[in-house]
Amino acid sequence: MRRSEITLLPGGRLAFPGRSVLLLIALAAVACTDLEHSSGALFHPDPSALASTHFSQILRKDSESPEDLESLRPLFTPSDSEMIGALDGSPDLVFGSLASALIIPSPDDTGRLALLDLVSAEILLFSLDGKPLARSGGFGDGPGEFVAPVSLGPGGHPGEVVVVDHSGKLHSFRLDGDSLEFLGRINVRMPIEGGCIAGTQPIVMVAGTALDASESASPTLLALDSAGNVLQAFGNPYLSKDPMARYWYSMGFLACGSEVFAAYMRLGEVHAFSNEGKRLWICQLPDFALVRSFAQPGGFGFDQGYRGVLDMIQGLTAVGTRLLAVRVLSMDYSARPAVSSETTYLLRQEDGEILGQLPSGLRVLGGDDHRVVLYREAPYPQFALRPLPAHF
């Protein structure tokens, strides 16, 4: 879907091809809008304004943030004794930087936990009670080795694990007892920014420059076949020939769960797609400090002298088929030096409703429909596995 196919109608309505969506400006709303049912608040840039209006300020929506729900505090505040990881000692418990996690079902029903360490480029395999079992991968270009690993997630069949490599490869492994067996890899033949398996369908996010020699395209989602050939490109409403516009409107993260999810990191938006590329809902995160610095006679620009708060999505993680975790970094440039903080929002995959936010300092690496893998980097990398309540 091209930007020109989305039109702003009188009364704040957005028209998509074949449908219309009511833009409800409800400042206290934290649920996001289903494009069919308009059950919440949909915040979306006016496409016509991108070519006619110059913004050079930070805009902050005044909607209320979701409450830091009391029910989330005990759930997402593991005790020190529950955290797994060490500053020194056993190398099996000293981590570099953990990026993602997957709970792998096993034939004996006990399951295994796989974590991706970006520093060592290894998959770390644990039992679900925290016992280290095996390591796989490492830097290299041989079978089962990684050049620049990005993320780890479920494969297209039970017991399979896929590691996304920025070099343009999807590496597949299968759980074999207490270790991982390398199955093979899909060569995408272009650098990829992210990837996942939706059902059995490989989906990758590629930079627009990988597809368009004129550098006119924004990052795009592509559906692939098992040989890495492109079957379909998902629609992107934020296409522009201006490099600065592409920078501010670019996708940043991709995740697969019940559907396919993409985060626009500088807009504070999460978009949900069906596996066939149909856009299902759009969620604008509340209270997101958003840069709008767009079309002016000399091109696009950003007020580098701004002294305020700027937010950016820094992570998008599917927790099974029920939850999405969206990690937001806030930079306060009014302080000297600038002060940073993080917030992780929990969204329901079905409709994008924001359920709450995690205590500061905790991240979500992954999980399944019953458990979540939590992570903290300070004072040193540690993770914990916690159960999810039924009402989630």
C-alpha cells in the first residue's frame, strides 16, 4: 500500500483502499484501533501534510500512559535468587548481551530454553529450571555459524529454531535432546534488518536500498519461499523519495506471533499484518515524544538544537501468540549530559490493546503462551523465567 492510497477525510477519518477508519481522538485511551471495528484510538500522520507542512518540534500526545498495573509488579519483578547469570565464574553463566529467547517444546514435555548471545554469536541452551545444557553457533560462515546474528525465534515446525543473520541468511536448527542440530539455511541474497517465521512462511525486513537502486524506498517486509525468493511485499504507508523522511518514517523491528508485527521506531507505532500482508490494526504508543520535522523547500530537516525529550522504539518481541513487548528508549536532552530511561509496554496481539508496562530496567526476551523470559543488563546480564497469569 503506497502512501498516496491513504487519505485523510473530513472529521478526522482515514480512508484506506476499500474501507474507512474513524480517527477517535480520545486522549485517555490506551487501546489501539482495529481497522475494521474502530474500537479505540488510532493516531496516524496525515499523508498530505508530509508534502505541505514543515514541522521542527517535538510533539507529545497528551493521552494517559497505561497504569503500571499492580498485578504486573509481582509478576515482572523477579527476586535476585530467581535471576540466572553471573559476573564471573562458570563461563556457562557469564553472558555477553542476550537479544532474544525461545521456549522450545520437547518430546518429553519438559521443554528447553534457547537464548541468543550477540557478543559470542551463540545459541545458549538451558533446561527450564535454569541448568545450562549446550552452546551452538559462533562467528563464522560455516554450517551453523553466524556473521551478524540479529534475533532468534520459532521455526516452521515444532522443535525448530531460526536465527536471523543480518548478512542475509535464516539459519534453521532442531532440538535434539539436550543439543541443537543444524538443519540448513535460507539465503535471502540481500542484507536483512529482521526476520521471523509466520506459520511456515519466512518474513524478512529489508532496507529499501536493497530493493531500489535509486534509494527511494523505506524498509519493507517481504514474504519468501523456502529458497529465499520473494513472493510478496507487504504494503508500507510511509514511502518517500526523501532520505530524511525515510529515516524518520522507517520500520525498525519485526516479530511474528499470532500475526506479523512491525514497529516504526521513530513514530511510536506498531502495525499488525496477516500472513498475507493485510494490515489489521495500528497502535500508537501513549505519551510518545515524536519528532515531526518534515517537508520544507530545502528538503527535510531536524532541529539539532532541540532540548527536550525524544522517544524511540528499541525492541519488539512476541511472547507466544498472546502478548507483544515493545521497548521504548527515552532521551531527555534538556539535561547535561542527556539522561536515558526505558519503558516496556505489553500489548495484546489480538487487537493491540496496551495491558500495562514493566518496571524500569526489565526487558522481555521472549516466551510462550504460559511463560515469559525476562532480562536485565545491569549490574550484569541475567535472565529469569516467570509464569503468565491466565487473564493475559
